[in-house]
Amino acid sequence: MIDTILRMVNKFIPDTDEANKLALSLEQEMTKQMEMKSNIIQSENANGSGKWRPRLMYMCMTMVGAHFVMYDIIPYFIIICDIDVVIPMAPENAHLWSFLKIGVGGYLGGRSAEKITAWIKEK
């Protein structure tokens, strides 16, 4: 992304010295922002609050599993065992799956950002 911005700077600012100064200040600002993001992630991991992503995914998996058991497994078990139990109607699955997609997307995006910042920090 920074390469695209630098090309645009060179395109719209004809003076090479001014373009280089602007490019340098943009790179410094991006580096500062990356360090700030990295510090936030490191602070989260240090005090344990960085573990919210896996916990959120466990909650999503539990909800999907409970939905599957309640509306797909138990009705067959009731028929086989001849038990008289009333199970409420199943809600629409579209909302549940969209919730799971958002959870997975957030988890993967967050983990990728953590790994990228750690990789950049090493260099």
C-alpha cells in the first residue's frame, strides 16, 4: 500500500525534493502506527486480554454444536426411544451461519495481524 501512495506522491508533486520529504514523512508515520498497533497487541498478550479471539470462537462453535444436537440429533433420539418431548421449532440457520462467518473472519484477521506485526518487529 505504501508503494501505491509513494507513486501517487511522485505523480502529483513535480519537485523531487518535496516528494522525497513527503514520502519520508509518510513512511515514518506508517512505521509509528505499526509500532503502536504492535504495542497494543503485545500489551493484550501480556495481561491475558489477548485471548478473547479463541474464546469467541469456542463460543461460536458451542452455539453451532448445540443447534445441531438440539434440532438434528435429539428428534431422531426421541423417535427411536419413543419419548414424548416437545422441541421448539428451529430458528433460521442463515443468521447462525452468518454469525459464525463473522467470528471466523474476525479471528483469522486478528491472528494474521498479530503474526504480521511480530514478523515486522523482528526485522
